[in-house]
Amino acid sequence: MGRPLSGVRVLEFTNAVAGPVAGLVLSDLGAEVIKLEPPSRGDPAVVGPLRPGAPDRPYNRVPLFNELNRGKLSLAVDLARPGARQLFLRLAAACDIVLQNYSPQVLTRLGLEYEHLRAVRPDIIVVSIPAFGSWGPLRERRAYGPGVDAMSGLCHLTGYGDGRPFKPGNFFCDYNAGLLAALGAMAALRRRRLSGQGCYLECALLDSELPLVADALMDAAMNGRVQGALGNRHPHMAPHGLYPCLGQDRWLAIACPDDAAFAALARAMGRPELPEDPRFDTCRARLRHQEELDAIIAAWSRTQDGRQAMERLQREGVPAAVVQDAGDLAADPQYRHRRYFHPLDHPEMGPYPVSRLAFRYQRLSALPQGPAPLFSQHADYVLRELLGLGQQEVEELYRSGVVVREPRVPQAQGEA
């Protein structure tokens, strides 16, 4: 099967998570993504398993790197060296898209802003994913996910109502911005095919997260109300929460959107009289007496196997689901049936599964193109075949340290 973006080439100059996620999407869809790496890679203290017989190079076994950079090509370049900027521009001229997620001052300092890239390829598409954007009072600030989650208002709505905000789990804003940036890149490609014109597009992490708090923002603007954290509850549903089950740290999520669902829950619990109780006979009443209702449900759920309870409630028409951990996901029959986990075989880490893109095509492939690259694995291909550099030029790039074959160990603080 073909791939939607076959024939598209991307120069990915990214770090952290959001930029690599955008590159991952474009790669899975068939683009040739050249990841421009710095002279060192990842945290050597955080590594995956060593494949028997493989060289012990821990920088090639960083789990997060291998998850986010599957199917890409690797070229390590030290952009601080003389001649590195010219190499970057030659690479950009050979690519359709340049993808980056550094703060705006980084590209300014390197002389690699949109105007410079457009000068070497007029129809270039530059996709930028800064934390706060390239204009406005916060343009110079740096941030990782927690800072963006905080400033977007999302942390204020995440928590348990005790006044202390919580960060949403994992790389929430990074994945959100990365997916939106990939979508924007594909729209820009479509426009270029129609008009012949490239463009600069920006998807700031902060901007990409604001729609997630749209209802709270509208409530504040129109009603003067500032919403707070609801924990696992819902403003219009009761019961709505997570309830303990048999076993250690096992939980069941239950949501009753109407009286019929609550009556079905009561029957499944062996408490058919609950809907007649004036504390619970309407949703409004249940919202007022959630503490009492949660205690009743928890007393029942603690005696139940979570998965069996989920199946019983679903048969009764009650929206319910077990809370799964990472181990559960790998064996989940729904994921297995839909072949969500795709096996890859890394030359030094061995076989491992990755999560494929959520959308599927009927006659096109969006499966990962292969495992993540070894450090600077494709330097010779990019320099010799793609750019057509001669032997002397290539050797000079290696000799001068512009292109790096093996990662340099960062100097410890205080060393000369």
C-alpha cells in the first residue's frame, strides 16, 4: 500500500516532545523525515534493554527517543561550528518542510529564520512550535509542558477541589500541539500544490491548549464565574467518578448521564430502591448528595472484580470502564483486535511495540516506517546521496566537527 505523504521530505530540527510528535506523524504518513540531532543525545542514565550481541551504546537505547523518532533518519550536526549554518541551508533547500520547536531566539541567533530559509527555497514550508509564540510579551520565555499547562488555565481545572492545582498526566500539551502542527503542515502542503506558494506556520503550545478550557473561559467571560477543579466529578452528572475495586489500586469508572442509567446502576448493585430515595431520585438531588452516593457505590465496588463489574454494568446500559495501567493496555483485547500496537525491531534494543496512529486508511498505510535511528546513522546517505557532496567535502565536515559520528559527552559543570 502507498502512503499519503510519500515523496515529501522533512527537515526536523526539534527537541523535547512536541516537535518530535509532529515529525512522527509526518513520518508514519510516508514523509522522509531527517532528524537533525545535536552533538549528544538524551540522558545516558535512562536506557532501555540491551539486545544480546549489540554494542553497549546507551545513547541508542533511550526509550522516549526511540518512541518519538521511529522511522526517521538521523544526522547529528553541531550548529555552533563554522560551516554548520551553510549545511543547514543546503538541507533546507532539499526539503519540503522544516519543522522546529525551539524558542524564537534560537533561530534568530543561528540566522535560520523563515526569511533565510525562503531565500534558499522560495516554496519552503516552515512549521514552528514555540512554547508561547514568536510575538507577544512572552515570546522570549522558555517552558516545558507543566509551564504551558499552568498558563493555559488547564492546571486550575485539574485537581480535587482542595485549592491545589494539578498537572495533567504525561506530555499532554506536547502531544496536542504536535498533532495540530502536523495537521497544519499537511494543509500547507495542499495549499502549495494548488498555488505553488510556501508559508510559515506557527502552532504555539499555549495556543493549542486554550480550546481545552473553552467552557470555563466562556463561563468567566459571560457569567463572571471562575470554575474550579471538580476532581472526578461532573457539573451535570451524578454519580460520576472512580470507585475502588478488589485488588491493589484497582478502580472502576462510572458515569450516569440520566435517571435511566442510575436506575440500571442501582439494579446491578442489588439496590433497586435507591432511585426512590429522595436524595437520589433526580440528577439535581444526586448532585447535592454526591458524598453519600459515592460512599454507597464504593461500599459495593470494593467487593467487585473491576472487569467483571464493568461487563455487568455495560450490559445494563451503564457507561463504565476499568482503570487500566500500562500492563493492562498491552493485553487489552480491544487494542489487540484493532492491532493498535505495532512491533518494531531496533538493531540495539531489540523488538518493542509502539502505538500506531489512531486514524486508519482503507487503502493507504500509516504504519511506522521502521524503528528509531541510531545516532547519526544516516549521515553518509544525507551528505553523499541527498546533497551530492563529494568525498573531500564530507571528510571536511567530519574533521571540523560540523557533522558528528558519535555523541560527545557534555562537559561537567566546572570543567575546563
